[in-house]
Amino acid sequence: MERRAFERKPLGAVELDLCFACHAIWFDQYESAQLTPGAVIKLFGQIHEHDDAPARPLRDNLRCPACKKALALTNDVQRTNRISYYRCAEGHGRLTTFVQFLREKNFVRSLSGPEIDRLKAEVKQVRCSSCGGPVSLERDAACSYCRAPVSILDPAAVRATLAELSAAERKRAHVDPDAALQAVLAGQRPGSKRKAHPQREAQSGFGIDLISEALDLLFD
């Protein structure tokens, strides 16, 4: 494992453990959700740099690096994508393969039935991009070992996801402090229909509650 730092929301850094040999990432609890949009783009770039190297198959007995207990294969849904990962039952974190991370962040999509049929005409068996196991296209549309569906890195999906993340990163990094201050003094966030508290409007200076709201707005 190789440790690399990425930006954390709202401040600070997340240190992720990456294994480029086995194409996997260890996330401590909540770390994946804490990545800024810019950090997701950066991590996607680093994964892309190593996509030509063959992935070493994951071991059968994966264990948590914190408590050493066996990791449990877990299936989940993120947006419209089914994803799988290896979870610590004690809540220390999860091991996610590169392709499952890309599915989680919407870079990769599952192949449709007609697309799989066209692939069958040319190839009978493929390697699972998640765990490295063999997938028989004649029999399965998903890996029989980790249940990851047959998927592709879709250029259109990549472009759309990068555009969405870039816009979110620009919005996160360029907050107008004057607009934020005016919204806080007015007792509401921009676009909010919540009315200002009458006593708050009469206050002068900054109370602790106003400072808290300002920080929430600037770093939301």
C-alpha cells in the first residue's frame, strides 16, 4: 500500500492507502464521502495512470488493517450503479477496487444486455475488472466471485462526471464572501425561504450563532 494525500471537505486532508499492484483503495470510515470534487478528479487521474498495468487478483482472505478481522464482501447501490466492496464489520473502513470506486463516482457504467450480446460474439470469457476472477459471458453478466456486473469505462460518462465534478469544485473553491455575509445577516442562506428571526435582525455585531452560520455557509 502507498499512502497519498487528497483534499478533505470542508478543510484538511484525507490520507488514502492505494495499492497500484492490486488496483485497490483502503478507505477509513467515511473517507470516500469526505473527498472534495477536486480530490475525486485527482484520484481518477492517478487511477488512469495505472490502468495499463494488470491487476493482481485479491486474496481470498482479506483482512482489516486495523483489527485484522476478515473483511465481508458487501453489495450496495450508489446512484444507479451497483457497487461492491470488502467491509470491516467493526466499522474501521472498507477495501474498494479501482473499478468499484469508478462505479461509485459514476465514471464506469454496466453494460446493457445488447452490449453484452455483442461482446459474446467476439469474446467468450473476460477477467473481472474488480476482483480479477474469470467471467463466462456465455453464462454470466456478472462476476460469479464478487458479483460485480460486466462494465466499461464509458467516455461519455467520464466526460459528464468530470464536468459535474469540475463545476462542483469551482463552486466550492470560489465562495463570494460578501454574498455569504449578506445572506447570514439577512438570517437565511441564498435561495432559502426561511424568514429571518426578528430579534436577530435587530442585533448589532456578530453573535456566536452568526459566526457559526457563516462558517457553515462558507464551507458547506
